[in-house]
Amino acid sequence: MNLKQYKIYRILIVVLLSMSISISITLDNYYLPIVFVLTAWGAMYYCRHQLKTEEVMADERDYQIAGDAARYTLFIYGLVGSIGTFILMAMK
């Protein structure tokens, strides 16, 4: 399996997982999503081990950028949420 096939399979697994979880929750079955998530995890694990590449998938810089983005997102969301709460309380 090459990198392009791996990415396609990964997207396909995520799409199938989201569809199956939404259908099972719509049918009021809350135990099936656990099974679906574990199955998707196993499928992604299998696909990752079938990947025959010597390329680096991710490095420390990717994790650093993602961590910074998450920190700023939480900060901005918290700030906007608290200001919005105060405005709505004042308009009461």
C-alpha cells in the first residue's frame, strides 16, 4: 500500500464511521458506536501497518503547530464565550 492509498482508506474509514455512528444514535442504540469506533481503530491500525513507506509521517514540528493552534483556539473560544455570557446577562 502506498501513501495515496493509505490516505484514501483513512478518509473512507472516517466517513463510514461517522455515518454508522449517526445512524445508530438516530436509532437510539448507544452501544453500537463503541463497537464502531473500536472497529475503525483496528482498521486504521491495520492500514498503518500495511503502509510500505520510508517517509516520515509526522514530526515534532507538526505536533508543536497543532498544540499552539489548539491553545489559541481554546483561548479565543473562552474569551468570546465569556464576553458573550456577560453581554447576554446584561441584556436580561
